[in-house]
Amino acid sequence: MNTYLQLNKTVDSKTETYNCLCKNIPYEIRNLLHNKTKYIVKGSMGQGNRTDYPWISILDKNITTTTQKGLYIVFLFQRNMNGFYLTLNQGITNFDNLYKKDSKLSFCKE
């Protein structure tokens, strides 16, 4: 992760950092899990453009199979790559897609 900040702004799946974040670390985490078939472990640097906050998620298939909806655990890296947070996240992309027209809820209006 030391080289993450020096990478091009576009995601390149041929870099060592991509392999580490999106393949190697998820593989090692998956091997530590007691029930390997119950969980999906996925890393991301963004889609197309590199995100400032790369992450590795652990999804329980009984709850969700995508980071776009449901609850899941995430290792969220700091922007400066000096550490990470272990967080419980909720995917909201599904809500955005369902309620695009009503993106501002009525109780938020003045």
C-alpha cells in the first residue's frame, strides 16, 4: 500500500498494488474464515478511476452479495494509507437507484 498514492488515477489491474488489494489480501482473509463458502471477500480500488479510499469487504451471503445494498464489514483504508478502519457499512446504491427522483426526502426540506 506504500505505492498506492503514486499510482495513476485510473485503475490498472496489472499493478502489484491492484493484485495485493483486490486479490492477495482478500484471498488471505478468506482462508482465515471458518466457513469459506458463507462469505464473499472483495477488495476495490474503484471502478475506472482510482478511489482515494480503497477497501476490502466481507459479505455474509445470507445478508447481501453486493456492496450496493445490505450490511457488511469493510476494512476502509485512510486516504494517506497510514492505516485503516474496520467498519460496519450499509450499501446505499440500491436506494439511490430506487429513489432517484426523491433524492431529498420530504422531511429534509425547509
